[in-house]
Amino acid sequence: MKLSITSLAWIAGIYLSALFSPPLYALGLVATAGLLAAVAGRRLRILAWVAVCLVLAGGAMALAQVRDGDSTLQQYVNYEAVHVRGEIDREPSISGGLCRLSLAVKEVETGTGWEKVSGRVLVLTGAFPLLAQGDGVQFRGELQAIGAIKDAEYGLRLEQQGYSGVMNFPRRVDAVQRGWLHEFRGRLAKSLDSSLSEPQAGLSRALLVGMRAGISPELMASFSASGTTHIMAISGLHVAILGGMVMAAAGFLLGRHRPYYLFSALSVIWLYVALSGMRPPSVRAGIMFSIFLASQLVGRPGLAIPAVLMAAAVMTALDPALLWSVSFQMSFAAVSGVIVISPRLMALWDRRIGIKYEHTWWHEAVRPMAQMLAVGISASLAVYPLIAYYFGHVSLVGIPASFVSVLLLPAAIVMSLFTAVGGLLAAPLGAASGWFAWLFLGGIIKTAETFGSPSFAAVGFSPAAAGVWAYYALLGLAINHRVLARLCPAGMGEKVGALAGRLRNMTRSPPPKRLIVPLLVSLVLVWTAVASTPERHLTVTFLDIGQGDALLIQSPSGRQVLIDGGPDMAAISLALGKHMPFWDRSLDMVILTHPENDHMLGLIEVLQRYRVDYVLEAELETETVTYREWIRLLDEKGIEPVYARAGMVIDLGDGVLLEVIHPQERMLEGTESFLNSNSVVVRLWWEDISFLLTGDICKDAERAILFSGARVGSIVLKVPHHGSDTSAGEHFLAAVGAHVAVISAGADNPFGHPHQAVLERLEGMLVYRTDHHGCITFTTDGTRLWVETERGQTEAETILLPALAR
């Protein structure tokens, strides 16, 4: 009780400092009076205790004011050249060739030396060189005010996230130092990426090392609508699961007569907290679990609530502004709800059901699931009012979705750990563990998508602050007045017991309990692998990766060729994860048509995640940082690129051939774009079906191809250059004679692709567009052709073709 009161006094002091802002000398007088009263009131325990609380409250208020008085970045905003030094405090986000960095600034150069400051700056820079969370960095550039941003809503979001300014494309970037812990986190994340496909890899990074940047916006929306966002953020739930599992395993191996098993759990959870990036929710959870372990060590269980309050006091001492953080409030509420409500729910279960069937095998199997359900209900009840208050909506399916997700969470965390560490030791170990991790991670993702898909999954609701406090008051009354007991009928135990008896009669000789789960998991994995194995058809998938090109060829013999990677690293990883078998982490060939970001940037991520046997590219060079990174990775992976020349033929097995049509032996000069004009063009054919894949060639290149006499006639044409009017000339289209045209372009792109004139020239063809249809997949057996789109089509359609000719 004393620990709780002192922690509350400290937190109250932080809060009161924002309301009244008393002068520091007044706080000093209050603290001095409190100390004198504590000394003089040895026999008056209540007076002395109140005095101690006054001291703590006064100290907290003074600390908050001192912190608020620190020099900030605001005085340097709108300077043309500011030299700042700090640490990247969040995972960088890379998309569309841009890297977004959150820099916690610690010092600013003033001309006379470095001055200590506080504040956070959003830095927009090129995608490379890559920086990571924890890196110490120096930037020099113009520091713009948040208010100068034209998009007012975006600027408001930045202010809410604590940013003081924005620095666009700094003139100088210097990495000062890289922390070994953050570097190790990065290695674990790369190991997961090499062993798992997306979106499972993104979720595993979030669960194991706290990196959520790779999770797609669509999946984030599913987690939000289903009320399971807390599953992705490392918090008390994750720490408690991992700590409990380590305690159980260490207790079994080392015995519980000595405290070694407690120290094992303590070491593991703080390693886990460190791997998560020492974020406030995970640090709070680590402190809370540490105090819980200490209470076990001294024989004083039941200190969970004091642990939460002390964690809150320690965190606000380090950063008083944290008290107003939405993340802080929601984590505090969720953990408190689990601690206060879930034991009462489990006591209700034991009174109604457990007391009669305590020693039956089915009760031993069901009770852990009941505990998981109690945790999900407790956390949801505690955070619902805060979600409604801050975000204006609540999830109606959060409790069942959380229940299913929490059941899968322990195995997902443990198998992600095995996969990451195994991948560092040996790639086959990571791949083997990745199979099991993929299953449990996929289950959590499917749960979020299923529960978050109905239109009624979330409803709009925004209560006032008084309504939030009233909710918690009523919740407290309900817990204290045995309202929960009325929710479970007295005859529930008999009904559940009768159902279990019928199930027991149906399975008179059940397998050993220890073998049930491994057998089920292995069975699901085997049949999932069988179901995801491609059929013996030729498949060509035009991937929806935004304003760029990327397509995947899968031959009947199992060969896989990726042509271009688009402009977004996350998008290409997610697309390949959907269209390649979950266990396959290799590509037989990667073709780079030409070194521009809208075709090349995603291939950087592909080289890092997948084993690539061969690379085919045009002999073109640029001075961009992306191209330099491409060359560096090829050298690091030991891949010697093959330069494409017209006339090359690549055998993909079973009669499937890939012929290089362009560039010619002599590169085209003097065209509108040297890189585009010399893009790699290939023709893929199998028996009667053919595809002409054209990169970004322009009309000059089209005329050169026709003049060379190359065979270009094809059933399916990838329209050159995203449908730009500089390509797809009438003579070229007539020579190809395609029945189907595919345009790869991003929705609402700034270039106006595809051009209306090109669409008019394509009249008479079946036209598919990635900006309208999403991913477009063609499947053929050599004589027939089917097409299936991600949007606007419910099932595969057969394309009726004219008289076919190669």
C-alpha cells in the first residue's frame, strides 16, 4: 500500500505542475515542511506519511518544471543552415525512394560551440545510405516549422507525435556512431526477413524486436478494426507471456527450491525489452515484471498493482511529458485491467466450473484458454474508453479477436525468436523454424483480417473526458460488488461437464496430451505446403507495387523469374509473399530492365531477403545512390550480373523460353531518355501463348526493334512505360498484334499514366491496369489462357483467344 501511495503522490505532482505551475521556491518550502513534519511526527504515522507524499509531489512538480525549462529547438526553426546532432529514436520508414527519420536532437551548433537542446525533428532524405534506430547522426540543413507545412492535418499529426520541425533533404549527413544493441536488432530483423515471407515477416519483427515499419497500411487497418492493435506492440502482455514461459521452463530444469529460475526469467525479459528498442511500454512492463519476480523471491506475491504504479512513477521521472502520452495511458490501463479484472474472472471460472472438474483432462486443456480469454476481456474493458476518447471509435469484435490472437501469441513469439537466432547461426535452421513461425503468425494475421472485415467491426463513438472517468468508476463498482458472479449461471459447470463427457466418450482413447499439439501443427503445415505449391502451369503475375514495374514469372518446372521490383521496398516484399509459396526464399533470376527507382528500388530489398541465382540487366550505369547500393549488394552477395543482348534465349524448363529482344548490340543514342530507350525487352512463350514484356522503351526503341526484324507477335503485351504517350506507337502495336494489354501504373500518379491517347490506341484489346485491378495473374497450359485480378473480379476468367500463332 505504501509503495502505491508514494507512486501516486509522485504522479499527482507531475499532473499538478501542469495545472498550477507554482514557483520553484514555493515547492522548496513545501518539501522542507514535509521533511520537518516527517522527522517531528515519528509517533504520528499518518502525519508523517502525508508529509512524505508532499515531499514526493513537490519534487515531481519541480522536476517537471525544470524539464519544461530546458532549451528547445523552437528558437532555431526557420534557420537556413542548422547543424544538429542526435539519435534516431524510431525505426526509419522507407517508401517511394524516400527515407523518413525521427531524430531526437540533443545538441545544436551555434557558431561558438555545441549547445544542449531537446526536441524531435522529422528528417526526409534519400533511401540510402541506410540508417537504423539507435544510430547517432549529424545533419546540416534548413529546419522548417511544423506550421509551414501546407497540409494542416499532416502538420497536426506531427505535432501530436512530438515533432518540433522538419528538415527536408539535409545538405550533409554524417553517422556519428552505431550502437551494438541496435545493430544486433537489425541483424535479427534481417534474419527474419530471410526466413519468412510478408506479411508474416513484418509481424514477427514487430513481436520480437519492436519494428513495425514493414507492416502494410491494409494490415494495420485490419488490426485496428478488429481491436487487436495491442498484439503488435511489445507491452506487458508479451513480457508476461515470455517471462512466464521462461519461469516454467527454468523451474522444471533447475528446480524451484533455489531462486535461479527467477533470475533466468529476469535476464530473458530484460534482453527482450532491450531487443524491443527500450520503448516505454516494454520498459514499463519490464519494471513491473521485475518487481513481481522480486515479490516471489521475498515471498510477497500480489504486488502487481504497486509494480504498475511504480513503473509509471519511474517513467514519468525520466520524462514527465509521458503522462500525457496516449501510448502511456493505454498501456497503463491495459496492464492494470489484466491485473485487476482477469483474476476475478478466473476465480469466477473456478467457482462455477473448475471446482467440480479440477482433475479431469479436459479441464487441464481448457483452463489455459479460459485464462487467455480472461486476459483479452480484461485488457479490452480497460482500454475501450481511451480508444473511443482519442480515436473516436471502438471495436465490437475486440474481445473474441483478442482471445484467438492471444492463444497464438506465445508460439508466435517463441518461434520468431528461434527463427531469428537460427537464421543467424545457419540459414537452414532459420528456414526450418520459419515454417512453424509462419503458421502461428499467419493465424494472428488471418484473425485480424477476418474479425476486422465486417462493416460493423468498429463503430464511431467519442465520449467526453467526464464520460471516461465515469466509465472507470462504474467498472470499479462492478468489480467490487460481485456483479461478475451474476454473469455466469450457477448451472454452467454442469452443462460444460456434460459436454465434456460426451466428447470424452467420442474419443475413448485420445493420444497422449504432449503429442496432440505437435501432431496438429505438423498436419496443418504439411497440407498448407501442399496447397501452396504452384500447379504445373505457366503463371505471369503483374504485381501491384504503385507507380512502377514488377512482374513474377513461375514456370511449370518451378523456375521463378522476377522482372523489376518497383519503387517501394515494403510493397514488393508483400506482393512476393502473397504469390510465392511461404517456404520458398529463392529466385532463379532477377531481371533489371533499367536502373531507375520505379523499377529498381524494390530489388534492393529482394537481394537482401531472397537467394538470387542470376541477375540479368542492361549494361547501363547511373550515379544515383540507389544504383550504388545495387552494385554494392551484388558484390556482397557474390552475384556477377549478365548483360542482356538481343538474341539471348533463357530456358525455363518444359519448353518455356524467355528471349531477349532488346537492347541491341549497339546502344541507342540521342533519344529522349538513354535509360528508357535501352531497357531490357523480353518475349516469354510456351507453345501457343506468348507475352511481350517491354520495360520503359520509347517509340525510338520500338522502331529499332521492328527494324531489327525481331519476332514480337504476342498474345499479351505489357504496355511500355506505364502507358506514357511517348511509347506504344501504332506501328509497334500493329506488329505485336496483342489480344490483351496490361498497364502497370500507380493510382492517382502525378504523371497522368496511362495517357488517354494510349488508351484510345489500345481499343479492341482487353485492357487490365494495376491501378484499377490490383495484381493481375495470367495462367496458361500452353494453349489456353486464364486471368485473375485482385480487385473487380471474383474468380479466374477464361480469355477467348483468336486463332493462335507463335
